[in-house]
Amino acid sequence: MTSKQIQRIYKLGAVLNIVKNDDLHSLVYGLTGKTHVSQLDDSEFQAVERELVERVKISHLSPPPKRRKKCGSTRVTAGMTEGQQKKVWQLMYALAGRDQKPSSATVGVRLCGIIKRQFRMDVTAQQPFRWLNYRQGSQLIEILKGYNSSAERRTERENAQ
């Protein structure tokens, strides 16, 4: 029996709240005659799992999801990741905060202008990241970092005078 199978039984038992007070082991003993979960063979594991899943269904609780193998990379290749989008907005609001004269354009409209200028793409303020891929998202973040450092240097120069 694999460790993942053992974990599956304990997760199902936890959903049913029978892990404490040895109720899970009593169920395993009642179904298989074995006292330890790790002693079960494959057919016994399936019988115990089937019984636990049936009890979860009866009690209308949601069973824990089966483990899926993770891919090598968690990044999204079709578009910008959520983290990239958050970073872009963070940099845009930091840039807007450094303005000496407040702009009449919203932060979203300004972002659309930057994307149009840098990537030659027309985007809307409601969905500015719709057509950008992961690489372009990284480039946009670096561009905005440069804009922020320039604005910071400009503010320091003006304050020094």
C-alpha cells in the first residue's frame, strides 16, 4: 500500500470526523480484519475507500479531491499570470502617486497608453492584459519599474532645488 493511499483513507476519515477516538481503525478492522491501515492490500484499500466515499456521499459532505500530478511549471503561458497583473497595478498606482500634477486620465487609461506605445496593441481599460502573454507581461513590469525609478529621481531633483 502506498503512502498516497494511506493519506487518502485518512483524508476521507477526517472529512467524516472519524479519525479521532480510533473510529477509523474500527471501521478498517470491521471491513478487513486488519488493525492498521498500512497493512491493507489493494483490494482491501479499495473496499475501505469505497465505504468511506459512500459515507461521505450519505452525509452530503464533499470528499477531498484526489491528488493530481503537478506539471513542471505553474506559470500560465497563454497570458499574464495573476501575480504579474497585481504587480503591474501596484507599479501603476505607485507611479500615479509620484505625480506632481495629478493627471486627468485614470490609471487604467494610462496603462492602456503604455501598452499601446510599447507593444503596439490597442487594449481597453477594462481588460488591459487581455492580449499580453507571459513574456510581454514581464517586459511591461520592467518598463514600469523604469518609469517609477525615473519619476522617483525627478521628484528627488525637484525637492533638492
